[in-house]
Amino acid sequence: MEESHPENTLIVFIDDESSLLELYCNIMKRVGTYKFMVFINHQELMDSLGKILEERKYTKIILFSDRQMPGISGYEVVNQVRAMCSLHNVES
């Protein structure tokens, strides 16, 4: 298993509550070590993730997902992200 380093790890938050996304942003800015992105819906995440994975900049993606969002569960999001990552040899 490859060691996690800030330069090759992306932390992703998805939540339909904008106030929680703002909180996550504030926390991550204080930590200041890892790159992170926030998404308010599933489609936005999946569209962006495809582009991110094609860049091959990250070897690990850590996903924090809301458990229930409009139209999709967090479990489904996790499974879709894992499938996309495995196609690009990215650990999730």
C-alpha cells in the first residue's frame, strides 16, 4: 500500500447542505496540508472526478459523503467513485 502524501492525495467532500460544505472548507483551510474539493451534488462530483482522474495527478482520493442526498445515497456515491477510481488505478 502506498503511503499517503499531501501532494498526491485529494480529499473530496460531497453534501447537499451548503453550510456543512462551508464548515469542511474552513477546517481544511486551517489544516492547509492536503488539496481538497467540495461538491453539492452527485452529478457535479462525477463530472469533475472524471476530469481529475484523467489528469493522473492524484494516486489517492479520500471521499467524505453525506449519507442521504436527493436522488442518491452516499453508499451509491462511494461505489461509483470507487469504480471510477479503479479504472484509473487510483486508490479510494
